[in-house]
Amino acid sequence: MGCYTLLLPNWAALAILSGYMLLLSLLVSGLQRLGVRVKV
Amino acid sequence: MALTPAEYRQLQLAAVTGFTGTFELEIVKVTSWFLWAVVLLSWAGLGGGRTAADRRPVFGFAAEFGILILPCIVLFLWPEQFLSVLGAATAAAVLLGRAGAVGGGKAALPEREGGGRVKKLAADAEQKSQHRGYVTNARATIMAMCTLGILAVDFAAFPRRFVKTETFGTSLMDVGVGTVIFSTAMMAARHYPGRPTAGSVTLWSATRSTLPLLVLGLARMVLVKGIGYQEHISEYGVHWNFFVTLGALPILLNLTYRLVSARHSLLLGLAVGSVYQAGLSLTGLQEFLLSAHRRGLLAMNKEGIASLAGYWSLALLSVDAGQVVFEVKNATAGRKADSPAWALGRRLVIYAVLYVGPKMGLALEPSRRLANFTFVTGSMLFSLLHLLGFLLIERLLPARWDGGSPALLRAVSANQLVFFLAVRMIVLMVVSEGSTLAT
């Protein structure tokens, strides 16, 4: 599933990091939109 | 080039070992991005979240992500491009601002109004409990930077001077560790009034609230060993990790405030930090911690156990800052509220003196591994600089957003645990071994 990230070119780093942050942002924005808050 | 898993593991370890950090000003430059971004969003009329006016949530979300997050990713990889990124982001903000005005939407992803009365009440309560937009902005951006750094470090494009330092020095990731403690402990100030008491938190509830972190710490240890991810044992030790430190601090704070008034957090924090530093410098503790000796369970985890004293000091100082932010001190002393900007500004000067003085005068280089005195004061300096930056923006620019924050930052701040759990899962999936992508 994973990959040897240290060997990837710069453009791939930028693309993966952008996708990763986009995914996280969509997740929390979606939860916020639904009024869901997970708290411990 | 084909690497065996064992060879790649060595490469991973070499990519995080032996670094000495960078200049403080470079870290301030990179971390200041979010301050610039919030100014740009406000100036261009983007990042709304005013629920009645939100007609194009996707546009608003894209605008916020494009101005806040994307440039930050570029700066993490190529920090020398700061001015180019600022120029590009300004141009993008102008264009998006015009597009938003033409389309009649100035909104980011809004909270749904039809979510029912209970949800609305919960949202209102959340907003009232935070009720300071600059705090939300500071905490959310600290979390965003840390999550970005956690994955970015596994790419060669990430500058090695930003990687956690081996023993002494300051790096972007070192500052991230300190600011996460600050961000968490600052919020604890709301639970501890000015008398020696457990406040609104019992020891059991403090312990219970840390259980997820301790479980995460255990899970991380098992997973790291299971997937063959690099183990940098000189960071915290063989079994100890950051989650254990993060989980232990609320319990330590709870025990502390049973004995001492939380109003004395500033002096207490400085005293704990000073005594620990004296122990490091005068008793040979530092030599022991930096030695290769690892016989027995305590010695195996010596960095994690000893640095807890430094993180305890940092947490106490963060509670002091939180008392200023949430005006706990004034409320319990029955005084007229002092301006948080002035009170935090005074502390900023104190920490600047206590960082620069020992560093220049006593050659006391900051060390995250030891969590020594200059690491603690340096962490407070960076954290307060970040917090004060957002406070000044809030004071100088007219309030544009619900709750004083762009919707994306509110969302990150409201669900930090989900955010962090998702980060851990994604990072493990991306960096785990077994792929042949790069062979």
C-alpha cells in the first residue's frame, strides 16, 4: 500500500502532500458542516 | 534503483538523524504564512462562513484551501520562494475575491442550518467556549502545520534543516512539538481557577481524557515496529513517544493545581524549568541522557521520562498564557480585565529575554530531546508570536467571519482529534513498506 516516498521526485511530493491536506480539510469541513464534533 | 525494505529503512533513518536545525528567523518566516493568508482572505472578502449568505460553499472552500493551505505546502518544501508565493497568493486572492463578488458568494464550506436545534445549540456552545477567533486561528494553523510536517518529512524535497534536531538546535519540526504542547495546555486554563484546587476537572476525568492519547501512543509503538517504519530511539527512548508525553501532561497539571494556585503558573513554570535545567547542567543528568547507556526499562526510555520535566514547565507556562487569553486571572481576582494583547506582549518580551539571554550568555542551545530551558522559552516565544499575530490581525482588520475565523480553520480547530487520527492513518499508509512504486 505504501511507497518509498524518500525516492519520489519533488513534483510527486507536492502532489501527494496537496492531496493529503485536501483530504484532511474535506474531512473536517464535512464534519463541521454536518455539525459533528468528536471530543474527548 | 531497487532497494530492499531493510535498505530503505536505513535510508529513512538517515533522513531524520543527525541534523542541527536552522535559524529562528527562517522558522518565523515559514510559520508566518498563515498570518499573511488570513490577512489576504480578509482583504479579498473570502473565507466567509456567514451561513445566511453562503451560496457557493465549494467555491469558498476552494478559495480558503488555495490561499491558506497550498502556499504553505510550497513553503514547507521551498521556503526560499516566500516572496514568489506571497505574490502568487495575493494575485489569486484578488481574482478569487472578484469572482466571489460577481457570483454573490463569499463563503467557505458553511455549517448546515438544517442540522436540528440540538446541533445548532452545540455549535453555539462551541463558539461561546472558544469565543476568540484569534485562538481558533492560532490553534488550527499550528495543527495544520504539524500535520503537514509529519508527512512532509518522509519526502526528500523537505529541507533537512527543518527536520527535528538530533540533540541541539532549532528546527521547524522542533517548534511544532513545542507549539502543540502550548496549543493543548493553553486550553486547560479554562478548567483551573485561581485557587489550589482541581478546578472543574477531577483526577479521574483528567486521566480519562488522556486515555485516547495513551492508546494512540501504544498503537504507534506497535505499528511502527509492525510496518518497519524508522525508529529514532534517541528522540524519546525505546518505548516512549510523543503521545505518552502529551497524555501525561494533563495528569501532571491536575496534580500540580491541587497543591498550587493556577494563578502562579508563570512563576511555577519558570521555576520548574530552571530547576530541571540546573539538574541537567550541574548533576551530570545531561551526560547520562546523551550517553549510549540503555540498560533497564528506565534507561531505555530516559529521554522521554526526563524531558517530561521540561514539557511540564512548558505546559505550566502555556496555562499562564491561557489564563490571560481567557481572562481567568482577572475573573478570579475580581479585577478589571487587563488587555490580553498587552499581557501577552509583556510575556513575549520576558520569553525573548529568557531565550536569547541564556542562549547567547551561557551557550545554552535549545534541545527538544532534553526539553531544556531554552527549548521551553523558545517554544513559548514562537507560540506567543503566532498567537499575538492573529490577535493583532483581529484587532486591526474588521471582523469578517462568524466566530472571527475562516470556516476551514474553525473546522480544523473543532475536530482536532479526528484530524490528527486521520493524519496518523494516512501517514502510515503512505510510508509503510511493501510497494514497488519507486523501485
